[in-house]
Amino acid sequence: MTHRRVAPLTRVADYPALQRLGSAWYVAQETLVLKVPSAVIPYEYNYLNNTEHPDFDQHVQPVHTEDYFWDDRLL
């Protein structure tokens, strides 16, 4: 079986539509986790947690925390 990416997921012009899809998922609270294709690494995925989902506190627990360092070069 050949796996192909659904194109285009990385075009800047598509960002507003993708943001609307993500926002609709977040507001609907139908699922706790959303699996999305990586925009950087082909055939990899990212998993988004819906922090407002009713089951979030019951099923999502921090394992480890650390301070976040913001690199100003990314601005």
C-alpha cells in the first residue's frame, strides 16, 4: 500500500481554512484528541489535546514539566 499526503497542507493560503477546521473541532468538544498530519515531516503526525473537552482532566495527566525558553529569533 502506498501512503500519500493529502495536498496542500502547507500552503499559507490554506491556513485560514485549516484554522477554521481546528476551531470547529475545539468548540464541538466531540473528541479529546485530534490527529493531524505534520506540515514539516511527511508521514508524521501531531496530536492536539482539547483542553476544554469534558474528559480532559480525567484522561490527561502531566508526566513531566519544564520551563519553556522562547527564542526571540523565531519572531
